[in-house]
Amino acid sequence: RGVHVASHSQSHRNLTVLDDDELSNELVGSKQQLESVLNREVTHFAFPSGDHDERVLSAVRSAGYQWAWTTEARYVNTADLPYQIPRVLIDDEASVATLAAKISPWIHRIGLVK
């Protein structure tokens, strides 16, 4: 509760260069493995390295995912939903200052800080 585990494919390959069978195996196989371990449905997907195109988006939908996340750091708009949601990437080496610099434009835009 309160945490969503997202699939990220089985082998972190660039999904746009895979044939249809490989693409399906990456998406469905990862989803099934996670669901088996977690004993719950996995409905979120994060594109490896952010790589995606219309064919990959269609395959993500067909695999049963309800949400998909890109690596694009920009404002979200309704055209993005639910399969091209942008996000800010923060790695485990990021300092508080780095985090603040990355999220500051969004905090100001939504009015949390004036």
C-alpha cells in the first residue's frame, strides 16, 4: 500500500530496436515475474533509458500496463497521460543540493514556494 512497483523490462534493452516477439517477451515476461514475486498486479512501466516510439507504446498497452514513465524532465500535460509521463531522475548519488536544483522549477510552478 502506498508503493507502486514498476516493470522496467527483463534486460534493459532499447525496446525500439527489438522485433515484435522480443518486445513482447521483454514487457510481458518482466510483468509476469514481478507479479509472481509480489503477488499483486503490476500496472506501471518505466521505459529503459526512456527509449520508446509508437510501436513500443502500443506494446506496453497490449501487455496490460496502465501507466508508463519516460526519462524526460519536463512538465506533464494531458496528452502525456497515461503512457508518456515525464519524470525527474534522481540517482542514489544525488546530494540535497542536486535534488533541490532539479525540482525547484516544478515547486515554483505549482505554487508550493513563492
